[in-house]
Amino acid sequence: MQLPTYDDVAAAARRLEGHAHRTPVLRSRTADTLLGAQLFFKCENFQRMGAFKFRGAFNALSQFTPAQRKTGVLAFSSGNHAQAVALSARILGMPAAIVMPLDAPAAKLAATRGYGAEVITYDRFTEDRQAISQRLALERGMTLIPPYDHPDVLAGQGTAAKELFDEVGELDHLFVCLGGGGLLSGSALAARALSPRCKVYGVEPQAGNDGQQSFQRGEIVHINTPQTIADGAQTQFLGQYTFAIIRRDVDDILTASDAQLVQAMRFFAERMKMLVEPTGCLGFAGAQHGGVALESARVGVIISGGNVDLARFAQLVAP
Ligand SMILES: *Cc1c(COP(=O)(O)O)cnc(C)c1O
């Protein structure tokens, strides 16, 4: 298995130029005071389709052969990867079919259809999405692009951290939301190349700490679908590629509770005037509550996305 390198992240950044937004890095005096550090928030909630996932999907799809472009792309996703593949396919002019859970947030289902993709639904708790997707890919000759365990996907995700380091220089710590590890492994590749002494942390939901267990045991641990408000990080296991990079280049895996995510959502809304989805709050919650000493440090936090139904958002942040 050949692991992608920082060169692949740099190549992805060139492919994304003119297609992905270069998202802002925001500061907050209140956050700095709260943590006693200098915080740099990389705001992928302002990325196209509302999350960093556009980066990985576009990087992967833009490398399809003409034959692959003709039959199109198939993806399975609990939400943001679906929209990312659908939007990328539309930009590149190819068909897209997306396998999504029945109970995915309504806004995500609608947005995916809105980008012109065909949506196929399944029951997240009883059916195996990977098997369904592989059968469909075979029947239709479409190319399956997984949400995280793919060299081109994780290299694309790494471009967000690359932009952060390019803009603010070296950091002491970087906190990254963790589901299947595409964003974390790509970020770690960027950190090792651009800020070698920076400590890199993945932050996953407390209810589903398979990444933490895998990191500690040195092998990929599988768990049942965790019950958490962080719907973008309800993954059951890390990928082969993502785990190999995480094991080598990441310093630690932390967890955040749903209550801490809600607290972070409130903070972003109230103090920074931003709508951040629960999963997008993992990095900040980990920085705030993960037990890492941050006194006077330069700290990067990747806010991974902002796609949340308004009704759901209101319900979560209501006092
Ligand atoms: C997918 C997703 C994650 C997790 O990313 P992985 O690459 O699977 O670790 C985190 N936040 C948001 C908003 C996402 O859509």
C-alpha cells in the first residue's frame, strides 16, 4: 500500500485552485482569553457546499479518465461527502449516484438532490452501505469514491491545513475533527511538511472513540454506529490509508462529549457569528476540554463544516 505524501496535498491544492474557496482564518479575542492561547480558526464551514469535503471529492473526481467520467461516480455518505461528490460531478459534467442513510438530515438529502445527483437511501442501523455501494458500482460501471479511505480524497482534505499553515505560519498545536480520518490524515501530512514541530490531534465523539482505541492499540478497532449529535463523525472504523498516516504522524486522539459540542456551537454562534454543525465543533471542543496544556501557544483549530438544519440547530442551542 503506497501512502500519499505532502506532494499529493500540494498537487491537490493546484487542482483545487479556482474551484474551491480559500476559506478565511478567523481569530477571536474571547476564545484566546478562554484558552489562554492564540487561536487560529480555519473556517471550512464557509467552503463550497458548506464543508471541507468538497476538497477531497473534487481532487479525486478531477483525476478520472475520460471513460470514468462517462459512467460517472458513486458514493456512500451520511451527508457532506454526498454533497461534495454531487457538486464536484456537476462541475466536471459527469453523472453521480449517492447512497445515503434514510435518516440523514433533511437539508443534506435535499442539497444532494439539488446538485443533480441520484439519491439511493438505506437503513444505517441494519444495512451495510459498503456492500450496497459496491454492488451498484459493479452493476452500473460507476467509480466508487469512498468518503475518507482513498489517497486522492485524503490528499484533497489536507489542503485546508496547508492553507492554514501557508497563511499563519508554524503552529504549536493543531486540533482536527475526526470521523474516518480523511481530514486528520491529510492535515497531518501538511503539518509534518509545513510545521514539523506542530502537535496534531484528532478529536472524535466520546460516544464513538474507535479512533482513540485504534491509536492506542495499534490496529483498526471496529465499533457499532455511535449515538451522537456529531452526525459527520458516526463512522465505525478508520480506513487503511488514514490509519497508517494517523498512526505515524498524529500525536494523540481526544474525545468530546455532545454537551461540549453544544457549548462550542453556542460559542461560535454567539461570539463569532457563525453557524457550525455539531461535527464541526469537535476540534474546538477538544482544544478546550481535551486536557492539552495550551498556555501561550499558537493553536490551529479546523472548523470542518456548517451544514445543519436550522430547526435542529435551534433545538440544540436553546437554553
Ligand atoms: C466528514 C466530516 C468530518 C469527518 O471527516 P473524516 O475525514 O471522515 O474524518 C468532520 N466534520 C464534518 C463537517 C464532516 O463532514
